[in-house]
Amino acid sequence: MKKFYRLVFMILCCICLGACGNRQEELPEEDRTPGGDVSQEQSIASGSKEEAQEYLDIASQTTQIFDILSEDWKTMFEVNENLSFREPYFLGMQYYQGEPVQLWGVQRLVEGETQLCMDVYLCRADGSCLRLFQNLEKDYIYGQWFLDQEGNAYMCAGESIRKMDAKGNVLFDRETEYMLNQICQISDGSIYALGLGRGGGRYKLVQVEPEAGDITVVDDLKWSSIPVAVGSGENGLIYLDHEGFWEINLQDKTKSYFLKFEGTTYHEDVGKNVTGFRLLEDGSFEILRSDGTLRNAGNSENNIGIGDVETLRLSDVAQGKIPIVMRGFYFNLGWTKDMVTRFNQSQEEYVVILDEWEEGTDWDDFVRRTAVEIATGKGPDIICGEIFEESIYSLVQKGVLEDLKPYMEESGIREEDYFPLAFSSWREGEEIYSILPFIKVESYRIDEAVLGDRRVPDIETLMDALIAYKEDAIYLYNKDSASLLRFFLEGSETLWGMVDWEKGTCDFSGALFEKLLQVSKRYGYNERLHYPAVAQSRFCDHIYLYDSEAEQEKEGMVKSGVLFDDGCYAGARAEFFILSMNANSLHKDGAWEFLKLLIGEDAQTQLMKDKYNTNLPVCKNVFDEAAAEALTHANDKSSGNMKVLIMAYGESITVMERSAADLTEEKIGEMKKELEEAKPYPIRVVPLLNIIDEEAAYYFSGVKSAEEVRSVIENRVRLYLGENN
């Protein structure tokens, strides 16, 4: 079915040629505004919606309500300075009897004794504190605390759970099979939590029996996103993950959403722990967040106790502005959503609307809808590249995408101020059809023992070396035979000389293609889970973690890819968050204003300030500033070691470890040179790669011989070339 939609996309793109270009001239007079612009209703129709409507976004407001340790906590907690021990321990933050509270534990000496005990205090947002428990054993200070609405306390530490009544009597104290997190109580009094089994994996939804503490798994939560918290709703249990708030039907274990984050500018803040939330009468949510953490090896610096309340509510973001619709499969990068928010707040004329594929719905239908809209002269104003997949090259040829070069020249944007990847992914000569606002390039290195020397191999040399290698091995972790064959081919626009685009001919009968099949079958991950990998991937996305040639040599590795027709370079995939402008857009100036914002120095600088960002800026000045800052910290010797981890055969494997202290100006210069020379994977060959993927699967599964597969591939590729030449 997916292939059918792609075919539909190609056919419709041919139809839409007449619709692309100067759409303004085709509008009836009554649809034009006096200044020559289209009306608001018509502009919305040009986007992803067929008629004018509200454009809802999630407005977020955060207020700090706790900062216990900045206060005179010794007075607040009635602590005798001569007897107190350290600063208080943060035990938890929650809604209790209708208001946000924090729980704190203070260790002290019992009068006349030498042993420490602990008192527990409940702190309110108005600054008042109430001592709840007194003279508890000091080990009660470890773990997460939760008060039910009757004042009983649950304490969870590791896989143990303890319950006390409001008078301090222990009701149960037991070991379980789960480490509990995010305890909550719903309206009927039931206690739920997120539980992590001793074997790790994903959190499960569990119920805690209040009499004896028995733990029952309610649901495995095998949903697409990451569990964050559970809380009470009007009809039972509400669940928060990175996609939004959901109501869980506890009978049939289904979920229905209250508030989804997809298609909005809101993104879950992973920097502060969610400790609780509640649904308000108007349908908005309040989330409690705290920097307070359990004490880590006695380090009180992590125990700062800041407490915030974040309010989320739906609001109309258009408010009379012209919507600029940006469509894509994922907009989950916080920086992207922050830039949309910044643009919308600063713009008086335009507002960017995120039209995002809804998780769990039909992906192909999303693509088909885009195709139909573009074919009828509409469609989103800005399109994120992964929607197009292998149709990109044809769309560029057919004029579906707007040439951005004139906009750049008018805005004074010079290509030389950016790394080439910013504009080279979808390009025809001087015509630029896309921008890449940040960089994540990949490169590879191989064990020198496989090659026999330190020369960077070409594709023939690499295949011969792998065939001659006698040891049992895989090539790369997590690449099976099919993906490995694609990996060896995808850097070549001619598929290593087997395709002649101008003549529309192909020849897969040579020895190279047979070697590619043989090597891919032998070195694919597949069943060989515990074989060593002879090659490793490198993502050039962090200044400290850059893998220099000197470090590779020291570790006995040689640069081995990505292999392109003209040499070995770092590569960037064309579909990775590349943005283009629909030539049908009625508001190209507004779309360009947003694209221009993304590659501006302010936005690029903000990208590097995001501590969760794993991408590099495309603006050279911003890269230079970030590199200089990183070098300063390297000279301070203060940043420690960083690791690159991958998951393979269910285990976390360290494939590279680097120290910030190893960063030098020479290493930065080498990295910048690699970014300058990095290339996008050719988009023209993607349809051919898909053909090869489908047919080579029969060889890897043993259904067909290499010769049978080669013959079918050659016939299908020749047919494609004839139809598309």
C-alpha cells in the first residue's frame, strides 16, 4: 500500500505542474484583498486545512513556588544549630489535600542520645511548615515519599516500600519486585505508580494494595512514548508521557487523550522532574516540577529543592494572523518548537502552525493527503523532508518546491557564512530548494587489521578486504544484511558505475555487485549477535566527542566512510529535518521569514545553548564561538569524560570514550574541515535503492541465488530508468 501512495504522489505531482508557481494570478478577483494579498480564508485553505478555523496551541506558564534552601530553613524546621546534621533532604513534591506541598527530612540528634533520627516536615507554597513525623529512624531519609489524602505516608527506596499512618505507626514494610516511582492516589482512594522491574526495561503501570503493599501490574504500557507520570482524573487515572496527557480505561487498558503535544509548540521539559499533576476544571493541567533529587553519594549540590508549577492550557495562536503551515512527521526537537514560539510571539502578521503526523495513525495516508493537496494547488507552506522520501528528486525536477536562492539574496544571506550542508541537500546548480538548520553528519571507521594498512579504502578495496578477512565478525552493530547492502551503495549516485542516468541504462552483472551481496550477507548483524563488529559509526554532532584521525590511529582504526563517488566524506541524510517551501504557498514571504529565523545567528546560538541538543549549527560563526567556549572548558580540565553508547543484543556498549581535556585547536580545525567537506547522500538513487532492498531480501533469506536476484534488479532498474528518463 505504501508503494501505491508513492506512485499516486508521483502522478499527482505531474498534474500539479500547472498549479505551481505564480498562484496569485489564478485567484478570482473576489478572493483577493485590496493590497493584492489573498484573504485570510483563502490563505488557510492553502495550508493543511480546507477552511478557516481556530489554530490551537498549548500555552505554558511556569511559576516558581518553592525554594526552601534559600530560606532560613533552620528556623522553618525548628532545628537547633548545635544538633543539626547537614542541609535538609528533599523527600518529594505533590498535591496534598488540594494544594502543592513539599516534603523535607531533617536529621538531628535525639536529646541524650548519640544516634541520629529524622523529622519530616510538610512545606506549603506560602512558606509555612508543619512537622508531620518525629524521631524516625534515619534511614527513612532515603527514597521517595508520598502522602495519601488521609495523611498516611508511603516511602519507596529501591525495591522496598513502607507505609506509616499519620501517627507514625508502621503499617507494612516489605520488599517487592519493582522499583516504584510517581505514586498517585485517584478519586476512589486506589494507589497507583510506575514500576520498574529488577531486570530494567520500561516502566509498567502498577497498583499498590494499601493494606499489605502487594504490587499488581495493571498494564505493561507498551505504548510508543516514554512514561513520565500518573495522576488522578475525574474518571480515574490520567497518564503523562512525552506525547501528552491520556485517560486510561482501567477495565480494557485503552487510552484516550486529554491534551496531546503533537502539532503544538509544547515539548516536555526533561530538565526538571515531574513530581505530580492535576486536571483543572477548565480542562487545563498543572504540572509540579522540582530540581530536588535524592542525595547522591552525599552531594548536596543536587539537592536544591526548587519547585515550580507549570500550567498548560489550549489557546488560539492565530488571532487574526496569517497561518504558515509547516508539516512533518516529527517536530520533537525542543529547539524547533522554541523557535516557532519565538517567531509567533514576535510576528504581527504571520503565525507558524505545526501540522504533525499523529502517532498511531496511518503514515501513508498522511503522505497521500499531502500529495492530494499539492496536486490541487494547495498543501502546507513549509514541508519537512521526510514526507517526500524517494520522491524528492522528481519533485525538485517538476518545480513543486520553491527556489530559495532569490530569498537568500534579498535577505543578504551569504552561502559562504554557512557550512555547505545548509543548502546543498536538495539543489540543482544555483537553485536551492531546501535548508538544513542544524547538522548531524555520520562517518565510519574500520579496524586496521581488516584492511592491512592505513589507506582510506575505495569500495572495491573495502569489499576485497572484507572477503579476505578470516575472522568471524559483523560489520556494524545493528545493521542486518539488507541495511548493510544499502549502506555500501547509498553514497554513489551511479551505484558505483552500474547506472548511466543520461543513457537510461544499467548493468549489474559485474563482479562488484556480486561482492557487495556476498559481503552484506556474511557481515550482516542478523543471527550473529555476539560476533565482534569490525567497523564503528561516528556522528559528528558534538565538539568534545569528535573522533580525530590521530585518535583513530592510536586505537587502530581507519576512516572508512561514507564512501561517495569522489571519495570518503562525512554524510548527511537528505530527509533529516530538511525544510523546503511549497511552490504553491500563497504566503511565501511569511514562510521565508520563519526559515530565515532558523538559520539566523540568534537561533543558531540558542541551539548550542540547549544542553539536550545533539546537533551542530550550520552557521560557521556560531560554530566557531561554541568551539572556542568548549576549548576554554577543555583547558580548565573540568568537563570530564564523555562516552558514546549503543544498544546491541540488549546490552549497552561503550564504543568510544573521549575526554574534554583532549580537545585542541588542531582537533577543532580538523572537525571544521570535515563539516566543510561533508556531503548529503544523493537523493536521485533512493528509488533504485528501494528496488535493490526488495529484491536482495530474497538472496539474504536463501530463496533466490545471487544471479537470479541480480537479473531481476537489473530489469526493474532498467524499467524505472526508461519511465523516468
